[in-house]
Amino acid sequence: MSGTESFDRRTGIDERAETRAELLPEEEAVSSADPKAQAREVLRDSERRAAAEGVADEHRKPEETT
């Protein structure tokens, strides 16, 4: 297993990319060749930034936030 695969499994990137791959209106305006791959990269970047800033490793499901 590569480092990226391990990171993705640990942070739930694939599951979260499913919903993030649904383009927002402003993203639809410019389109995307591969929304799911784009979503994974956005989420990976976000996770790396959060880790660098020392943000707690907490992942909640949408229904747990309200």
C-alpha cells in the first residue's frame, strides 16, 4: 500500500470524495474532466494543511454536525 493509499484510508478520502465530487454551481461553470479525482486532491490538500496546523484529526459525518 502506498503512502497516499494509507493516508486516504486513514482520513476517509474516498468516502468523502463521493459527496465532494458533486460540483458546486461555480465549479460547474468551469467544468471538470474528473470531478472525483479533483475532489480527492482538494480533500488531501485540506487534510495536509490541517495536520500542519495541528488541527485535531476529527472526521464527522454530515448528520453529526447538526
